[in-house]
Amino acid sequence: MVRRIKSWENCFFIHPENDPPEIKKISRVVSQFSYPEDGKFKNVPLICKKNWPEFLIQNKVNKVLITISDPIERWIEMKKAYDSGLELINAIHPSTLLLKECILGKNIIIHPRSTIGYKAEIDDGVIVNIGTQIDHHCKIEKAVTIDPGVTLAGNVLIENFCTIHTRAVIINRIKIGSNSIIGAGTVIIRDVEPNSKVVGVPGKKIKAVI
């Protein structure tokens, strides 16, 4: 399979509020870590504007990628971009394996060494982290976040705004209800109702997500 790779220049980082983000510099084991400073982040201008689409259009930027970690907040800013006429682009690492007839939406981020299976469907705003396996005929609905090393067997449905944490495993033909959180290392062997936090092997609901 030959895949054409497009590249874009990162013109701005956007904080979707009029006030700068509160910076909490916490101790880390690594010596290198980037924080926003003096109106910049990673040497790129950091713009703090609630009405950021208007700013981008005025500066002749028409393509955006929304990377906010919270699924619902990500979706809100995506809708703002779409309603303003901005083009939502995808960021898919070239090592990603996209199998035949999979369907990808807009504003999708797929990290290295992930697999999107045969006839799988990935809706708008989904983030798939490194080394994730999404098998055949899976359906990932809008603004889902999938952490590194997650495995979804065939015919799994992940509904809107869910977060699936590191190395969770979901067996085939399972439905994860909207706005649910699946804990790291959890094994899901039965359907999960919406707004649930589930952990353990096998997975058990520990509380509702409000």
C-alpha cells in the first residue's frame, strides 16, 4: 500500500480562553519538559482567545487540529472550528497500519505502530495512542480517547466521549456506553452502561461518571 504523506507548518498553538493558562510547574524525573512561557510554547506563538477561529481566519490559517485531552471539550472546540469554516485535518503516523475499507473521520490523531482493522470506522475527533490494536468492524464514535497499548477485538462499539486507558482489553462484540472511563489494564468481558467508570480483571463498575 502506498500512502501519500502531507505535512503542514505549525503556525500557532491555541488556548481557547482569553486569559493565559495557569502554569503549574511540577517536579518531573526528566530534565526536559516544555511549559508555555512568554506567549510561546515550543518556540511557536501561543494565542489565548476564546474566539480563536476568527483570529486564525484573519491570519490566513484555514486548517486546524484540535488536540485537547478532555473528549467533550475537544468536541466543543471542533464544532467551533467547523462552524467557522475551518478545515479539520488528521494527524496519522506513517507507521500506522490502515487495513482495507476502514473509514476515518476528521480531526483524528493516530500515534505510531497502531492498527486500524478491516472495515473499522473511526468517527471525528478520536485520538488513538501508540501501539493500539483496533480490530475488524469496530466502531469508535466521536471524540473518544484511546491510550497506549489498548486492544479492541472485532465488532466492538465505543460510544461518544469515552476514555480507554493504557493496555485495557475489550473482547469481541462489546459495547462501551457513552462518556465511560475504562481503567488501565482492565479486561472488559461484558457491555458497559453509559457514564460508568470500570476497572479490574474482569472489569467491574466502581462508580458513575458525572
